Amino acid sequence: MKMSRMFGTTLRQAPADAEIASHQLLVRAGFIRQLGAGIYSLMPMGWRSVDKIEDVMRQEINAIGGQELYMPVVHPADLWKETGRWFQIGDEMSRFHDRKGHDMVLAMTHEEVVADLARREIQSYKQLPMLVYHIQTKWRDDPRPRAGLIRVREFTMKDSYSLDADEAGLDKQYRAHYQAYFNIFQRCGLSVVAVKSDVGMMGGSLAHEYMYLTAAGEDTLLLCDKCSYRANRQIALFRKPKPDDEKAAKLEKVPTPNTATIEDLANFLKIPKSKTAKALFMVAKLNEGEKETEKLIFAVVRGDMEVNETKLANAVKAKELRPAHAEEITAIGAVAGYASPIGLKGALVVVDDLIPLSPNLVAGANEKGHHFLNVNYDRDYRADIVADIATAEEGYACPRCGAPMHTSRGVEVGNIFKLGTRYSAALGANYLDESGNEHPIVMGSYGIGSGRLLACVAEEHHDEKGFIWPVSVAPYDVHLLALRGGQEQAEALYGQLRQAGLAVLFDDREESPGVKFNDADLIGLPIRLTVSERSLKEGGVELKLRSSSEKSSVKVEDVIKEVGRIKGQLLAEINEKVVAVSFEE
RNA sequence: CGGGGUGUAGCGCAGCCUGGUAGCGCACCGCGUUUGGGACGCGGUGGUCGGCGGUUCAAAUCCGCCCACCCCGACCA
């Protein structure tokens, strides 16, 4: 490609609203342009990189038996009503009517369509297992898109779907993806960790997220260096401290003026926060059969801990949680800031499993300015549900080995889910086993967002001047610069390099050397060739890798071979890192 | 949806407080000089000042409403 003809120019300054490096550089280098909030065009160079990423995904998914197909972006709503998600999913799914007035949806994901296809195509256990996938547009009307391509509303995703006769088959395909995903990220030059994650709206029994660790990430992860336990904070377990071994003391109401926060209360009574109980009011949306109901949740954790909303939602099987309004709290006789589960009616009381083990806590008295001392579970109150609902924090003990865990921020670049039979059962996607008995097909789903992956690779591989693309993701292999006195020779090389199967970006513009060098650094192709009067005088063509500051001179007749050799070497370096990983449940 | 912020040329910004001819840098076009790390000179092109309404002789500027975009929280690849 000749740069003089390239659609999309480089910018000296990034738009003011771009904050993180990948966003700024992708815009400056001319890879992406914004159309609206969370809506981007991929310019020719950005598209080439995405195309290469998607090619890697194809190779790896094909290698584990995937068959590529293509499913629509617009779905009749009936299908989503059949599985119930039409009713479960909120505004994140965009809906519209066609000209006949039928409900339609824009696809957020494709479990429904796959299950629908499966119920038509699969009749027998002899047809299983099966793996299908596509690379397709998804629309998710995210309330808050941000950070360039990291989080957008329209994006393309490689999503694969496994179909099996039983759990064992699913497990096999799940493990195959577990490895294939590591291969994909590694081949794109991105280091990731797999963490256990919440199954969320997808339903199912087991899920992992692939996380690229970066401060720009939105998820918090808990990582144990000692035993390699890794989990998203949303579900991360931890070994809870052993409470003091004390005899239950007498319940006592004491005045505690102006102590609406745990901090103030602990200071006032001169006790550690761990000797208090913290209350939180949430309202849960629950599905009871067809009906949707709301229920006030009274959650209790020890004062030194925080309630984990994901764990809480899972404990009460809520589809959604929101903070309770003030009126809802007073309606059950509780007083915000001085609330306690003692003597409450009408709320679903959920206490963290550490609470029943912790004697003599300080809890609210449901009276402004008063608390109870020596509150003991069982003797003074009972909960409807006892479960782990506390949030894991930096330094908390690993649930597996007890070592202190640390936290890190991460971007979710992919995930894998064991779906089970949720969709197949709902849609009647069944098969007959050897004895002629009917069973629902066991499904799994596996996704990687290609634009987000590009953004993460961009985030990982750059310096202050621009990108340093891994050769597997770079839009071109070679950046060929023609400077004064080298135009003719460069033009000839441009043809020869392409003839040799190399992807070349040829800077044939009438710009000053400084502009060309800076643009080359910004765009960040792996290999730079400079042809000029000076280089020719020094014996040929100057060769420099973007990743190194060393320059060398290559004879004109050796350039093709040398560039081919280096490209091969760069690829080999990346592929060396593609190794078998052990599966961490 | 809550909190904060910004909308003036393709990008970055000034002008607004105190109403009166819309400006600067970069980019872009023409001519000339220059040519290995974001060159220089001369001459140019380009703006419904986010939108609608109001106040006023007069609005980028004052007032109201709306919209868009960004950042921080509740959601996700």
C-alpha cells in the first residue's frame, strides 16, 4: 500500500477525550474513527489488524473441530421469548418492530439461534459432539462505553458453541477451548490469565474469563501467587479469619450518638471494626414462576468487610439488585445507620457465613443513636439465608492455600461458559441416545471480542512514540521509506517485496524525513526499511526493527531474503510462547 | 440512571466574565527554497460558534430548554 493513497491519515494530536494509550494511538495512527458513543469505524489499517486477529481465531477454533458458519444480527423476538431472555434482559438489548409490527431484536449473542439450528439439525447422538462458530457483529447497548475500543456498544465477536450429548462431552470441549484461547491470545502477543468468573445472565455451571492485566482494566481480580488461585472479585472466595473464642455476653442496648457509619461507631466504642455488624439494604428483582417480584434484602457482613453484590444476588437468586430507597427501609421498621436484623419483619435477611461464628458483635438497635452490644446469632436473631456474601480484598487469605492474595485490574478479552441445557431445554433441542431416549443437548459458549483484543494488544505493545506491533497483528510487515535519492530504488523494492509475499506499507509521500520517521514509529510496523542517497552510498538499504534502536545496512539484492528471514524469526519467537497450559477448574 | 465536565474549521485551543467585523497553532491547497528525526517564506481554502427558544438595536458571549460527547459509579466481550 502506498501511503500517498491511504484512506485515513495520521494525527499529530490525539482527540482530547482519548485518555488511555491504546485509544489515543489507535486514533492518531489512523486505525479507528469514532462515529458515536461506543461506535467506531475501523479504518483500512485497523481492519487489516482485526482481520489478522480473526484469522488466528479461525485457525485455532478450526483446529479443535470448529465449523464456521454465519448467523444473523437481526432475530425475531419469538426465539428470545421462548428462552425467556426477552423478559430477563433489560435495556442492554435493543428491540424494534419490523413493518408488520413483529417484535425484533438486535443480537447480543447467539445461543438462541444456535439452539434453534440444533433442534432442526441434530436428531441423534451419532451427530454429536459438534462445534460451530462465527465471527459476527454484536450490539449491546452498554450504559457506559469507554476507553476507545476497550468497551463499545457495537463490536465483532468470535463466538463458538459446543453441542454435546452429556456433561463429559461438554467438559472435553470446554477444556479444548480453555487451551485454544490461550493459544489465540499468545499468538496475538497478549499475555492473559484465566480466572473463574460469575456465570451471569448466560446461566450455566462453570465459567472462566481471560484477563489481560492492566491498570486500565475495569475488573478487579484476586490472584494467589503461591497456589495460582485466580478469580474475578465478583465471585472470589477467601479463607475467613477465625473469630475470637468468647462466651456469649448479655445483650445490651447503649446510646451511640452520631455513629451512622461503622467507622464512627468503632471509634466511639473504641472497638475494632471486626467486632461490629454492618447492614446493607438492597432490593432484589426475583422471578417467581412467570411473575417478577421485588423483595427487600437485609444483608449483614462483619463491619470490616464489604458486601459483594454478585455473591448476594446469587445467594438470593436475584436477577437484579438495586439499593433500597429510604421509604422501603423505614417501612420494615429499620433505621438506616442504626439497623439490625433483630426484630425486623418483612425483609429477607441474608447474613455472611462468618457472622454466626462471630460472638458478641455490635449491631444497630433500629433506633436512631442506639446500638446493641453483644449481639449473637441464633440467640438474638436468625437469618433466612446464611451464605458467603463478603467481598475479597487485597491481602485476604487464599481459599485454597491460605497465603495472602493480591489484587490486580484486568480487561476481560474472552470468556468460556458451560451452559448446560438451559437453552436446549427451553427450545426443545433434543437428541435420541442409543436406547432411543430423548435428552436435551448439552451446550457451551465461548467468546472473544476482536476489537477489544486489538485494543489490548495496542495497550500492551507501545512506547511513547507509537505502536510496536507483534508481527502477527501488524497491519503490514514492512514500512518502506523513500527519502531523497532513494525513490526509484524504493519503488522497485516495493514491487519485489510484495512479489515475495510480504505486506508492505510504502511511504512514497513528499514529506520531510522527520515526518516519515515519526509516522513509521507511530504506526509501529515491525520492520522498517529506509532507502535514500545516503543508505545507497553506505551499501544499500537501512533496516531497523521497531522494537530495537539498532540499524543495519543491507545490500539491495539481499533485502527480500533478509526481511523474509526476520519476519520468520519474529513469528517463531511468538509461536514459542504457545504452550500447553494446565486446566485450572 | 446518579455525580462531574466539555461542545468555536479535520485535530488541539483562545475569545464568553464586561454583548458590537470569529481568531491562533497544526493539518490542507498554490508557488518557491529545503530534504536522515515532526523545515522555511509568500499567498490561500475551510466555521449554521452543538440545537431550539428567549432577552436586546445587536448574542459565540446573557437566560431557559434540549441534544451530543467524555470522565467517575451501578452492567459486560
